[in-house]
Amino acid sequence: METPEENAYVLDAESAAEMARLMRQDVLLTRGMGGAFPEQGEVDLADIQRVLDLACGPGGWPLEVAYTYSDMEVVGVDISARMIAYARAQANAQQRTNVRFEIMNILQPLAFAEDSFDLVNARLVNGFVKKEMWPVLLREALRVLRPGGMLRLTEAEASMSNKPSFEKAFCALMQVLARAGMSFSPSGNYHGLIQMLPSLLRQAGVSLIRTRAHFLEFSYGTEAHESFCFDFQSAFSQITPMIEKLGIMDTDEWLTLSSRALAEMLQEDFCGAWTLLTAWGYRS
């Protein structure tokens, strides 16, 4: 199993650039999905008092839950000291007394007792969880979840577009994840996780599994376009050392390709979207 010193995150989880990217991404996802619990009409939140968010990053989702549901106690954990420090500062600035943040590697045994939470949430952890670690992660999530409690996962299959350089650059990103052991795709050209979520939950022993899909468009002229441009510019820049290290292409070729991809995003006929899936179920 991973140790805290062996951070499996593909990008630098302690970098200011990654924190800035994740801060904007938090807002994009929550707004684009329709809130912290867009499936609220399909689930009963009445018995949910204690919530755990795994790999919370800069704390966007836990802070939103704490604000929207003031009667819930929310805990966010992340391996990054920088992310947790920022999340704590935001909680203090917003005077959120019902949320706290802890440094924790979710690929290690969690520092919580059994049956501690009514809901365990994880959102976009596909950037550091290897294929073989999913059963370990879900088993530990279920350990800290009370009987009858909800396990909720949200992952993305990104990104569809109508531009050749953008598509090629995105496939290079997916190849980085594939060679790091994090892809479920036979070709490695996409991540392949969202179709696996229900099966992974079933294999973990989760019952009453439900799913809900979300379509986040970032075509030119849409509200999300500027933020997605920032997201990809940051991701393309941060991934550069891994592109050549893993033998996907040399650095000069990658810099040319990623620049063309970003330029394509600024064309008026650019169309792009993420497909996300939320899958949830209950501990027996």
C-alpha cells in the first residue's frame, strides 16, 4: 500500500498552481452539477449528520455542504498540507464551525473509528488512485461508514471536443494516467472509470446502488469556458515533465501540441464537454 511519502498524485499536490486549479475546478463541478447534492430528490438526507469527504483538496465541497446544511458535521481530509491549510483558513474566514480539515492519506488506513460517518464522499480521485487500490479504498471507506450509511462517488470522463489538437493533447494526458496504472481503458486513450463505478461498488458489497449523470459543457461562449481554459492551461503546464519522462512525446513536441490545443479552445466554433457520473449506495 502507498505510504504518505509516496504520494501517487500525478500532479504536484503541494504546488500553488495545482491549488489554484482545484479551487476553480471545485466551483465548476458543484455549480455545473447543480449543487453539493444534485440527487437530493432521490436520496434522503434526513439521517445524515456526519459527513466525510475524501481527498477534499482546497475544501470546496465540504465548505459548500457545511454552508448549505448547517446541521451536518463535515470532515475533509487530504494528503496535501497546503490544501488543508487553505481549507482551514477558508473555514475560519467563513466562520464555519461545523466543518474541519485533517491531513490524511486516503490510501492508508483512515484515522477514524469504525461506524464514524453517515456519508462518505469522494469526488475526482482518479488522478492518484491506481486500479488495484480501488478495492482497498472502498473497503476502508465502508469501515468508517455506519451500517446503512451512504458511500457516494463522482468521477469524470473528460474531455470530448471537436478539435484535433485538443483531442490529441487530452489523449496524451490520459496516457500519463494509463502508464501510472490509473486507467481502466484498454487503449489508455481515455480514463474508463465512470462505467466501472457501479461494478466497483457492487464488488465492495455496497447495496441499493443508484447513478446520476451530468453533462458539463465548456464550449466557446459558455459560462464555464474561461474556467476550463484555465484548468487545461494549468494541467498541460504541470504535466509537461511527465510527458517526456514516460516516453509519450518529447517536451518540444508536447509544448507545441498543448499550445495548439489551448489556441483551439479560443476558436468560436470550439465545442467541449465533460461527462460525469455520481454513483451511490449503502453499507449493508
